[in-house]
Amino acid sequence: VGTPTTGTLAGACQSMPAGSCTFSANTAIQDVWYNFTAISTSQIITVTPSASLNVAFQVFMTSCGDSSINSSNAAGLAGTETATLTGLTVGNSYWIRVYSVGSGASGIPNTPTFNIVVESPPNNDDCSGAVSLMVNSSCMPTLGCDLNATSSGIAQCNIADPDEDVWY
């Protein structure tokens, strides 16, 4: 599990001109940048804003926003934005642009803070990484967790779009 980093948009400026990106750049007001080095081919980015902030983010392969590879702007005011990146190259650096969504100076509230974290999905996020279980004769439960798991896309139990899952 990754360690969240606290960030703020207080005093930030718009680093990219409106229209320079394909994802809602015309609504970006203030932005800040982060980078990370991929430790697996799949990483999960989560940005959790303060109660009065509406944030979005974009992920780039280069530092100046040349090639956007993913983005998130679906949660709305105070909503947590999450994206799962796949096909990353282990050891390569990637850049994240976190920005406010809105128009004019009103886009930044009095508390423009957020937490950002980059994590890897659990090893047993896919069927191929299933964890072997031992028969437990003492009837004690085996603990599991689907934190940061992603959907394997396999419909089960009449559920058309399964949520997070892990395999045993």
C-alpha cells in the first residue's frame, strides 16, 4: 500500500494553456505536478480532495504534458478520483498533473488540499496470480482484502460488471 502525500493548490498557477490538452484543459484553473517511477506494469492513482474542492488529474509519459496516457475527472465536488494505469514500463518515470475544475477564481475554495497516492494492485488481482489456500482444520478464517484490486471483467452471479476482485 502506498503512502498518501498531502498536496495543495493554494498559490498555484495554471501551467498549461487552455486547449493544450485533450482532457478538460479549458476548465483547469490551478495545477500542481507530481512524478513517480513505475514499480510494476500496473499502478493505481487516487486523489482525494478536501470537502470543498473539485479536482481532476492527468498522467503523462513526459514531464511537460506532451502525451497524456490517462486521466480522471468523474467524481465531482469532494469526490475521489481514481485511475488504473496499465502497460507501464517498470523503472520509467511518469508525471501527474493535479488541477482544479471550475471557471474563474471561484474554482479554488478556502481549503484547496488533497491527498494523492500511487499504489500497485494486489498480486492476486488477476486469476493468474491466485493465492493458494491451505485447508484450515481449526475453522479459523483466512483474511483477505480487495483494497486496490481492479475488476477482472469476468461476470459472475448475474453481475454484469463486477467491481474489485481478488483470486484464491
